Amino acid sequence: MALNGRLKSRGSRVVAWGHYQPSTTLTNDDLIAAGFDSDDEWIRTRTGITERRVARADESLVDMAEQAARDAIAKSEVPLAEIDLVILATCTAKNPVPIASAQLADRLGIGSPGSYDVNAACAGFTYATSAASDAILCGQARNVLVVGAEKFSDWMDWRDRSTAMIFADGAGAAVLSRSEVPGVGPLVCGSDGFNAQAIRIDPETSMIAQDGQTVYRWATSSMGDVALEVCRRAGVKPDELVVFAPHQANLRIIRSIAARLGAANALVVEDIVTSGNTSAASIPMGLSKLLATHSIAAGLPMLLIGFGAGLTYAGQVVLSP
Ligand SMILES: CC(C)(COP(=O)(O)OP(=O)(O)OC[C@H]1O[C@@H](n2cnc3c(N)ncnc32)[C@H](O)[C@@H]1OP(=O)(O)O)[C@@H](O)C(=O)NCCC(=O)NCCS
């Protein structure tokens, strides 16, 4: 029996990307001047980070999500009334309820869309993009807004040597629409709950904490093969990729995965250098910034891979807008 969906579609694609970063920049030296026990050279060598952005105390996760969403929606030219679903990926909401996505939709003036938050930490955006694509494919939604937004500064111990120089604030967004040509490839995902404690909000302190070496080993030993599998499932050869946008965890991790992938013709997103690690925001934010500064033809394959706390990962190939 063939389903006769009201909004039948052949495929979905990302039609626009957007981003927002708070205006306050903290360099490594700023952190050190404020009492963080480290040095600029050590941080650059181990993480690749030179500076990061931090939101004002009165600037909320939804505030940042709103700015990134407005950027993506304006570029998409999709009328607000035709956005049927809003998905917001985050792991740093101050409270689990009220959910951020419904507040975001209200701020934007989108009628009464479906809305839900996703927490898959640094893989949140790629899981959410897959859910958005599926919602379009099954006829549930015409257009979907997907946002990744994080405010790590609410959860940071600024003296913690394994996290304070890494995590940061920001937001990125994408609008997905129906498309004659499928523009979102199959999701490849998995998890390793045995190592759940490797990145955590400490229940005693409510601060982000991590076992950096466990995360580093997991990411560098397995995400390269995941990247290759995502390409294989999408029917794309690595050297056909025009962009590789991995989660911005750490520059050494990004370069190690890129080396294993061997995408000789791809621009590799390295936004971590000036933005730090913004978890679910890092892929759409880094990609949106790259697309704003490079001229990339429409319809070419770009590889996204999110990975981190959980531990969990998810990735797909999407076509350039
Ligand atoms: C966090 C990370 C940078 C720490 O680097 P590391 O090499 O594992 O550091 P270690 O904890 O083993 O410490 C090594 C040395 O550096 C020192 N050190 C640790 N943190 C430091 C800091 N922030 N500044 C300066 N020195 C530091 C330690 O004291 C230790 O010194 P010693 O050798 O004299 O004892 C690294 O593990 C990492 O990048 N992991 C991945 C984290 C990540 O990407 N998380 C996000 C995933 S989504």
C-alpha cells in the first residue's frame, strides 16, 4: 500500500545555513590573566584554540539560537508560516523544561509549529538534521528549522584545566525543505555508553568535566572510519567532497580524522581556532561561516560528523545550498 501523504516529497535538502556568536572574545591570555593555570603555547599546541566567544550573563541560549535562526531563515527565503517543525539541539539548557525550541519558535513568530529539543551533546545537530529530513520525507513537515545552540559558560569551572580552555558559547542553524533531488544522505550513528563518564556535568558541582585522554583516543581511533562509512553510505567518494565539517572538538582531532578520510579536495572547517568547542552549535556555526566566506557551487557534497559526550556520534553527507 502506498501512503498518500499530504506533503509527499522526493527528498529534502538544506536550503540555508546561519550562525551567531556572542560579541565577547576571550583569548588564551585573557583566561590566564583571569587566573587559569596554563599558558598560551600549551593551549594552542594541545587544542588549536587561540580564542573563544562567551555570552553575556543576561544573554541566554534561546537569545543566541534566535539570532542564528533569523540568519538562516532570512537566507532561505522560506516564509515563517511554512515552517512546520523546529528542532533545537543543545546539552547546556539551564533547565530541561520549559523546552528551548518552543520558546525559540515563539520568539521568531512561527505560528504553532511542532517543536522539540534534542540532547545528543556534540552530535545533537547531526541527529536533529536527520530527524528533520525524515519529517520532510514522510510528509509531516514542509520546512524544518534545525538549530544547535550552547551556553557552556553557565556550566564552566574557569579553573578546570581540562575544560576551561576548550568549551565556549554560540549557535548555528539550518533550514531544510522539500527537494526533487535527495540532498541529505543516510545517517550513520552509534554510541559507547561504557565511557559515559568521559564527558559529564559533575552532579556535585554542576560543572562540565571530562577525561580528555579517553575522549581523544576514542575520537582519533574511530571517527575516521565513521567518516569513510558515511561517505560510502551516501555513495560519495571522499575526493568528491567539497567541505568536511566535523564537530569542532579539538584541532588535533579534526586533523587526525581528516587525514584518515583523505578528502583531498575538501575545505576542512577549522573554526575551533577562534571559536572553541561549542558542541551542538559547532557544525552549523563553522559551516555557515565557511560558506559565507567561500564561493561553493550548489549541489555539491559536504560531510558532517558530530561526536562527543554520551559517548555518541552521528554523521551524514548533505549537499551545498
Ligand atoms: C584536554 C586535553 C587538551 C589535555 O591534554 P593531555 O595531553 O591529555 O593532558 P594531560 O591531562 O595528560 O596532562 C599532560 C600535562 O599537561 C599538563 N596540563 C594539563 N592541562 C593543562 C592546561 N590546561 N594547561 C597547561 N598544562 C596542562 C598536566 O599537568 C600534565 O603535566 P605533566 O606532564 O607535567 O604532569 C586533551 O586530552 C584533549 O584535547 N582531549 C580531547 C578533549 C576533547 O576534544 N573534548 C571534547 C570532545 S567533544
